[in-house]
Amino acid sequence: MKIRVLGCHGSDQLLDKSQGHHQCRTCGFLINGTVMVDAGTIGGALRLDEQRRIRHILLSHLHFDHVQGLPTLADNLVDDAADSVELIGTVQVIGGLRRYLFNDKVYPNFMALPHPKRPIFKTRTFKPGQEIEVGALRVTPIRVNHLVPTVGFLVREGASSFLYSGDTHETEQIWKIAAREPTLKAVFIEASFPDELSELARVSKHLTPTLLVRALQKIKRPDLPVYVYHVKPRFRDDIARQLARFRLPNLTVLEEGQEIVV
């Protein structure tokens, strides 16, 4: 699998060039050019021909930083004759998109436009814990601990898989599944706040560097490649320094534009 990092931060921000990293975008990961994991960033990172190749979008939860790329994608594809793009999420996520976003008030209902028989977006729901087919991938959604109903994903293709934590605080099931998955080749895990903001992380249901490392210990695979995302831009340097103290051998704090092969 080839994973392209369109956005990997907890908010949009343009950083000072002296900090080395420039444009921070919200979370969106493109797999094999056709499947998105979360939709915080799409149009701002892809050419139109690349957007037209997207066939499926897996949504971990309804928070705006994970769905805000959808309206722009719909606008960009509205006059195309291509097949509908499939939005895949829990009942709560798909229902929330209909009620709060594509409701003809905040945004036109692109689940029925430009024609009810050929809308921009068609939808599919899943139940956490049940594996589904998404194109050539097999995906298992797993509930995690966040403020709204949220899942992470175990994404498989052939003999390789990766784990995507979703937004989460301390949780158990996803790490138990990861620990017994023989095909697991990488973990994508969130870390939103530095350790000194652990109380904010607790009430907003996110991880800090210390909590991230504690979670990874449950997998018992210290050699596993780890990719850290959902970093709040203003705390990026602090989080990176705190993670470095743990000396994990294969840990990377992600940046936009990276490509990872699993």
C-alpha cells in the first residue's frame, strides 16, 4: 500500500519558515490513489485529476477537521460524469453529515445532487468490529475513546496492514487487536498536545507523548514503524522533543507531502 499524507495536523496553520515545516493541514491520507482515510484535506493537496480518482472515503468520526474536505471535493466533481464517491462511516457519522453539513443550509445536499440517481456522494455504514471490503482493501473499524462516536481502522491489503488510531484518549480494544495482528507493518497514532497539557488532552479525549508511548507498549512491538499525526501545529516542536526522549527507533512525526509504503 502507498499512503500519501495530504494533511496530518490537528488544525490548519501556516508555520514560520524558520521552523522548517510550512503549511499544516488537517488529517487526510490517500491510499493507493483511490481510498481516503479521513477527509480533513483533499482539494488543497490534490490536482483535479487526482481528486477524480478517489472512489471511497473512510471517516473515523464527525468532527469538522476530519470532514471539512468533503464540500470542496463535491464542488470540484459536481459536473463530472464519474461514478459517485462512497462515504463510509458509522450510522452516527453518515447521519451527522446529512443533518449538519449536507443539509441545504450549511451546504447543498450532495448526497442527492446533481441527480438523486447519480449523486456526488453515496453512503455506506458499518458496525465497529466487522470487517468490510473497500475497493481492494479489507478494513476493520474499531471503536476508540473520543468525545463523539469514533473508530480507528485496521487496513489490510494482501499480507500487509497498518493501524490508524483515529482521534482517541486512552483505550484498549484497538491495541489488543494490533498486538495479535500478524500482518501489521505500521501504526499511525495521534498525539495532539504536549505532556504539560495532559488535563486538556484528558477532557478533549486526545493523546500526549507519554500516553502515546504507553499505548504502543500494549502492542509489544518496539521495532514497529510509528507515524504520529494530529499534532496541533503550535505544539509541534514541543511534542516532537518530548517524543524524542523515549528513543523509539522507528518513530516519525508526519509532515504533509510524505509518502509511505506499507
